[in-house]
Amino acid sequence: MEGASFGAGRAGGAIDPVDFLKQPQTLLRVTTWIFSIVVFGSIVNECYVNKDSQHPELLCIFNENESACSYGIAVGVIAFFGCIFFFVVDLYFQQISSVKDRKRAVLLDLGFSGFMAFLWFVAFCFLANQWQRTTLTRGFSQGADAARAAIAFSFFSIIAWVVLALRALQRYRLGTDMSLFATEQFGTDPSASYPGGSGVESTETYQSPPFTETLEPNPKGYQVPAY
């Protein structure tokens, strides 16, 4: 892209909503947003169940470990709002005119995406481990599908956030070449900034007109007549 900076065009360019929604990065944002809803929605709605008729209180289905459910919900909520925030950043990224601000936005995206991939990795390992230790009673079996869905989409979220981190890294590397801004500011023609001339001082000296002659007071062969 001519004049591109960190994967986007020149500042102030028009944004096509259709093209924006078709971008791979936008699709990944929406995908991770949906995954987060599935994870924390499944845990909140169906992973707190009664163990049996003798225990009417609601327990976390993951081995009755409240920390497992709380961690899954927390990571899902963080990912939910993080996706919304960076979706807005992507939408207005091309309107950012400062190179430093674009760089900060890309680095923030890179750091947050990598951090979320790590959190989802921990969530997947934690939930899967606690689920293996869970004894399925009649009450717990009602939320088994929701528990498996939370574990599965935690794993899918790891992949999605890793891809987002790699794309942010790619955008950062594209923005390291500052020659694009130099060519925009000064142009490709070295003499373009001197429209009035070639920019080279003339070294020619002044010469007399070519048809001037030296007049002698008494030309040869001419005598002054005597009166």
C-alpha cells in the first residue's frame, strides 16, 4: 500500500465499512468476541448446579472448585471488553495521523493479544484439569455439555489470540521503515523543492556583446585633408 504506515493507509483516508468488516483482523476480533461470550456465558448460566438433592446450594461444576469458575468468567469478561476496545481502535486507526500514536496502538495490541493468549492457555489447562477430577453426579451431569463447551472454546481462543498477536507483530514490522514518510514529505525528485530553477548557481562570467568594435582615432590609409 502506497504511503502505508503500520498496515494502514495515509491518515484521513475514507473508511469503507464493507472492506473493513471483510478484513481478516476484523473477522478475528469478532471470532474472539464470540468465543469469550460462549465461555463466560456457559459458566455463568449452566456451570453452577446442585450436586444432588441433599445439597441444594449451587456449586461450581469443575470439581466444586469456585476458583475455576471464577477464573473462566474473569478471563471471558476481559476478552469480551478487550475485543470491543480494539475493534474500535482498528476502526479509527487510519484516522491517527501521528506515527508515534500508531506505533503505541500496535504495540498495545501486540502486548494485549499475547497476554490474552497466555490467560486462555491457563484457563484451558485449569478447567480441563478440574473437569477430569470432577465426579459426575446426577446434578452435575446437567451442566456437562456447558463445561465441555467452556473448555473447548478456551482452547480455540488460544489459537485466535495467538494469530492476532502475530498479525500485530507483522504490522509493527511494516511500520519500522520510515522512508515512506520521507518520500511523501520531500518527493522523489531532488529538484522538486526548487521550482524556480535548477538549484545550481551559474559560473559563467560576463562577456561583452559580440559585435562591438574598437574605434581607432586615425584609421590606417586615411589622411586628414589640409585646408
